[in-house]
Amino acid sequence: MPQWLCNQLMHAFYKKDRRQVKLLNDCWFFYRSKLSPGESGNGTEFQ
């Protein structure tokens, strides 16, 4: 998972913003579903 997404998720958890947590979670699973099978998807391509 990209570091920027981890940071946003942690911030949303701390604020107890359930809507933001759900949105970020949905974005992550959408991103993961679009990766081709050969890609690792560990987020290092964003760093």
C-alpha cells in the first residue's frame, strides 16, 4: 500500500471519520483489482 494512502487512512482512523475510511478502503480495493496478475502492487512505484 502506498505510504500516502497509509497516512490518510491513519488520519481518518484517528479522527473517527468512518466515511473517509470507507472511501479510502474502497479506493485501495479498486486499485488492487485493476493490477495485472504479474504486478506486486506493494506501493513502491509511488515512492
